[in-house]
Amino acid sequence: MAASNPGGFRTEQESEGSKQSTADMTAFVQNLLVQMQTRFQAMSESIVSRIDEMGSKIDELEESINDLKAEMGAEGAIKPKPEEPRPPEESA
């Protein structure tokens, strides 16, 4: 059985099919890249947002700690009342 294209040359139909296949693959890859870029951008924004939230929470914690330190320092500065002198213990 003889080949329909004995010289190994592509026919016009084969060439057009190859061009269409290449165009389809190019469009598919471009679409895939756009989807990946969109997802990456959304993920990046989400991560940055969470980092900002964590930074705010850390700032609030630092402020609370400093407030507690100030309160403890103020309480420590107040001298406790001296204990009343105890009567001497009698030994039996």
C-alpha cells in the first residue's frame, strides 16, 4: 500500500491543521498563564492583608504590655503600709 504523501511533503491541509493546532495550543497556554497570574495576584493580596492584620495585632499587644508595665510600675511605686509593730512573743 503506497503512502498518500510519498515524498514526505506536507499537504496544504496538513499544514493548515498544524497551524490551527499551534494556534489552539498558543491560545490555551496564554489563557492558562492569565489564570495563573490572576490566582497568584489574589493569593498575594490575601497574604499581604493577613500580614497587615498580624502587624496590627502585634502593635496592640505591645501597647497592652506597655500599659501593664506602666500600671505595675505605678503600683510598685506606692509603698505598702508599714506593718504595726507586734508585741514581743512570750516564750513559754
